[in-house]
Amino acid sequence: MGRMPYEPGAVARRCLGRAGGGLVRRSTAATLGLALAACVAMPLPAAAQETRAELLRAQRAAKARRTVPHDPGFVEKMFSFVGERESGGKPLGFYPYVGSVYTGGAVAFGAGYRVPFKDTGSLETEAAISPKLYWKVDARLRLPEFFDRRVRVEARAIYLDAPKINFFGIGSESSEDDRTTFRLTAGALSTTVLVRPAPWLGVGGGLDYLVDDTGRGKTGPSIEEVFGPDEVPGLGVDPNYTVLRAFAQVDTRRVSGDIAGGRGRGTMRVPARVRDLAPGYATRGGFARADVAWFSAEDNVPYSFRRFDGEGGYLIPLLRDNWVIALRGLVSLTGTDTGQEVPYYLMPTLGYSRDLRGFDNFRFRDRNRLLMTAEYRWTPSRLLDVVLFYDTGKVAPRAGDLDFSGLESDYGFGLRFHTRNETLVRFELAKSDEKLRFIFGVGPSF
């Protein structure tokens, strides 16, 4: 091969010569350093620069030819598809639906249809039914975001039927032996405005109109066969409600690259959900949310009330983000004017796949509640978390009774399958002093 027109050694020698013959003849270390500095400061010839660029391009092309592209397996492809859909992906036309109709109704399956417009706007409809015959029809209209995509407006219409909701009585002293059920058919029209002054901050509000109808439960004794109106506020009365809502949320949760199967160190902000800004999967950061709602009953029935829900949590990574301590606290408070009551089916409850997991759904209900949860999460692979958890909490008729005495608790472990930014399904086993429960859930625990 012929000599290359650009050789670093030759250019260095040429530069040393240009620095002056006297410099070369002295041959001292200090003089040689000055000459090299002068060489570096001088621009390279145009031909040498072009040849160097061609050499780098050839090296990159050869590396690309040697690189074998990643070929994900069937499971990874399936999880990625579902994860994109659940984390804010934008399917066109029909898509499968997997989720929940109402607490206690098991996982529901159905289909949806989505029509996007104006970049960030969409019209979306979903219909689903569960093995327990809980079903719903849901339609959402999301207007295009405006003010530099900081404001979102959503309108929603939903109708659902939950034929066998558990009721054990009111208060922390209710007995498991008093299990009854009732049916709830509910329709709602709602509008919500969300303003995001910063990526981690959301504030907003909404206006809802609720039409609820309660009736006989489909399994076991029905509620009216065991309890009377003097024991259960709102039993046999189904007022329509106008609800005014306000909320604020701070959320700094994110995913780190320093986890099993991760691609390098660092962190990645999780795409926000339109509804609540909450990520579907995270390994560090925290969140806090406050919701206030005013329920105004129609026809002057004595069932108007106020409700406050506050929730906060933090994810603490240990050494690497393969080990995470997750902490969460939640409080719900209701208030009424003199002569008003909170109907039983709108009271705060405990007993659910995301709060007191070792108890039946809706095991406890009253006007106020307190919940605390701790989880230890281990990520052995990029698709799986192994979790140990502990839940404790209580319900009470007065806010002042929400102390740390008489708490109900449970513990357990579980497996969670997830994508990079979304928890897909959860399999958990929870133990309380009443029973051992197996839980199959969709989405994160919190």
C-alpha cells in the first residue's frame, strides 16, 4: 500500500520543523514540549481533515456490519406491546382491553376503539365484562392540549353494573360473619381540567354528575335482609349528586438505568398519565396528592357531604435500584353539616388489592380511614419484581379516632411483571388474621 497522505507522526514532525531549526538542534525536553504545543495549535490541512473523516466513517460502517441487532423474544414483544398501550401509547382503531370494572369484580376483558385528532386529542370508547359479570361502557373525549401542552381538558361518560359488592357493616368492629352483598348500577358524566405548571406538578379540578342505583345483591344474603336503615345511612335511598372536585399532585418518581437489564446508568423520567400524572412503574422518587370533593345531593335529601383524600409515598433505592424500599401513607376524611349523612356506598373503605390486601374486598368501611404500606422490591430481571409487603390501617367514625391503636394488618409476597415504564400484572399472596388471599391484579400497587 502507498503511504497515507495524512499520518499523525508525519504531521508532528512537520510541525516541529516549522517551530524553528534552533529548537530541533537544542533537543531538550522542555523545548520539545513547547514545539508540540505549537503543533497542536496549528490547524490541520484540509486534505488531512477530509481523509480523517473518511477513515472514521469507514470504521463506523465496519462496526455496524459486525453488530447483531437485538431480537426480543415472544414474551418481551408481548409485554412491550401491552406496556406501550397502558403507558400512554396511541393505538389507532380497535385494541384489546384488560383492566377492572369495579373493585371485587375480578379482571375484566373487552375492547376499545380510539380515534385521535389534532395531535394530542382523542375520542376513545371501551366496553368490558368480567367473569363475575361486572360490566361497563366508558367513553372519553380528550381535547388537544394547549398553552404549550400544559393544559388538558377531558370529558367522560361511564355506565357500570356491579352486582355483588361486599358489605359487612360499618365500623372497625364489623364481623366477617355478617357478610352481605348489594348491587350498584352507576352512571356518571364528568369534566376534568388539568394544568401542569411543571413536569412534576399538576393542579386542576372537575365537575361531575352522578346517578347511582343500589339494589339486592346477587350472592349470599342481601344487605337489607341483615341490616336496617338505622344501622346503614342511605340504605334504600339513592340520591343523584352534583360533585365539585379540586386536586393537586407532585410526582418525582422515575426509573433508573441502574437496574437489572438496564441500559447504562442514570435516570429516565416516566411518561405521565393524562389522568393523574402517576407513572406505572418507578424505582426512585416520591409523590404526594390531595383531592377535595363536595357532594351535593339533589331533592334536598340529607346526604350531602365533603370528602378529603390525601396520599403520599417515597421510593428508596438501596445501593442499586435492584433493591427498593417503597413507603406509602393514605388518609380519607369526610365531613357533613348538621342533619346530613354520608351514604354507606360512598364511604371510605379498606380491603382491596391495593390497601389491606389480606382482607376481603370492602371488609371495613366508615366515614374516615387511615392506611400505611411498606414494600421491599427486588428486581432480578428487567421484566420481573419480587415483592415483600406489609399493610396496616383502620376506619373510624371520627377523624380524631385515626390513631395507631386497634390497627388491622396483613403481610405477604408477590411477583410483578412490568415493562420499562408500566406494571402489567401482579400475583400476590396476602395473610391476615382472617384469611389467606391470592390476588391477581393489573397495574401497580401504588
